[in-house]
Amino acid sequence: MKTFYTTVFGEWLAWIAVAVLSLNIYGGIPNEEFDQDQQRLEPSKPTAPDKTEEQLNDSQATSFNRRPLASGYSMHLTVGAFDISKVKNNPIFLKRLMGVFKGQIHKVFKDRPISATDRSKGRMPQDEIRLERTYEKSLVLEGFAGPYYECSTYHIRWWVESDNLPGIGFSAPDREQYIYVEIGQSLTIGVGKKGEFKEPTEAQWEEYRKAVASAFQTVVENTCVVLKGTLNSNCCKLKVEARRKV
């Protein structure tokens, strides 16, 4: 029995020595956690240290774009924007038309209130443009209660109605007469930049529909002026000017 007590007493002394050594090295009780104010955290309620405002701003800069978003989507319009019946056999003019048209899209949609940036680089079809405005203040909803911030992605695509490319939802007999344009938008709205982003209300969607329709009308009008076409409502009829005889 004496040997047993001696062994047990020796083990206790060894344990106490290790504990004292740990306190001297780590400055606290082993395996315990403390917050930024050196307050001991309860083992049954493990929590991360509170972050200062500066730390929150730093973490947002690295993880902001990884927050999950709702997937609100709306198709704003599909319209025959350009009547090319008089120029469809002129590839040089058609190339110029598309150059002017795409340039106007970038210019007009970059301005207020949409203020979107081109994100078409990389593997994108030639007949499609993608624009974005992410985690920025919504200028479309400016003046409404908020302040509202948006995550928007605009997809603008176009095609020619033809026998080889029937398009989507069109069966007009005058094939190859119009260039059709389709504009869709994915949109989520948050109250404040750090708030939760959700699908917009119908009233908010309506404001964006009006803004997109107005911007696109400006695109068509500007393109029509540059190419000296004739504007009829929201469609521009194009023709090649006859060369003057010398």
C-alpha cells in the first residue's frame, strides 16, 4: 500500500508541475480561450472575439463578393430594334451598324441611373454583352427609403430573324428584316451596403424596367442618328445612302 500511495502522490506532483509550467509559458490556464478584452470565454459557449469597425471593413474587402445572393431575374424587353431590309446585303454597313450599336450600349448604360460596367471579357458570344453593377448604391432607386444598394447583371443579346436562325418567339413572314434585341437583368437589393441582399419588390422592379426602357430607347435613337436612319417609335429603319455622281 505504501508503494501505491507513493506512486499516486508522485503523479499528482508531476501534474501540478506541468500545470505551473504551462501557466508560466502561456500566461493562462491551458486549453482556455479569451476574447480581445482578455475575458475568459465559457467552454460551453465558444464564441469568436468581437471585431472592431476597422476589422469589419478589412474583412469585407476580402470576402464581400462571396456572400450568397437571391436570384431575382426579369426580362425587360424583346423588340425589333433595327429594320435592315434595305441593308441586309451590305456586310460593310452591317458591321458598322453593330459597331455603333455596341458602342452606344456601353456609353448609355454606363451613365446614370444604370451606371453599369462592361463585363463581357472572356468567353462571351459575339452577339451578347454583359454589364454589371455590384454592391453599389442604386441610382435607379435614389430618393426612395433606404439607402438601397444593388447587385445587378444585365444581359443584352441580339439576333437576325432568318430561316437559319428563327429566333425566340417570332414567326414574322418578313424574315431577315429586323435585328431583334433582348435585355434581361438579374437583380438583388439590400438596405445599406452591408445588409442582406434580397429579390426586389414589384415596385422596385418597375423602376428598373422604366430605367432600362429609357436607356435602350436612347441607344436606338443615337445609333439611328449616327447612321442617318429613320426612327419610327422604337425601331430604326436603315438604308444605304446612294453615292453622288461626279
